[in-house]
Amino acid sequence: MDRSGPTWRKSSYSSGGGGGACVELASAPLSTAVRDSKSPSSGVLTFPAAPWATFLTALRAE
């Protein structure tokens, strides 16, 4: 993923009563990056597209 300027978006669940605990996502065709919105410079986790899609499918099945 090109990290020079990804477009980050917050989870739609972030505005709830979680005390400001939020994640942000940046999607690209081959990967998805995830970071902590409260500390965006602390690090980014990047996942390949196929495992990320499997993860989302499992979450939706819950």
C-alpha cells in the first residue's frame, strides 16, 4: 500500500459510547491498512485483500 497519502476513514461503530476508542481504515485494491485514530503515528497494520475479506465475512456472520 502506498503510505504517502492514504485516505483514512473511521469505523461506523466508532461514534458510539466506546470512550473515543476508534479504528481507522485505508483501503487499496490489494490491501487494507488499520490504525488507532487516537494515536495515528503509533503504527499501521496492513492486511492483504483476501485475508481481510475473510475477516469481514466472519465478522458479519456473528
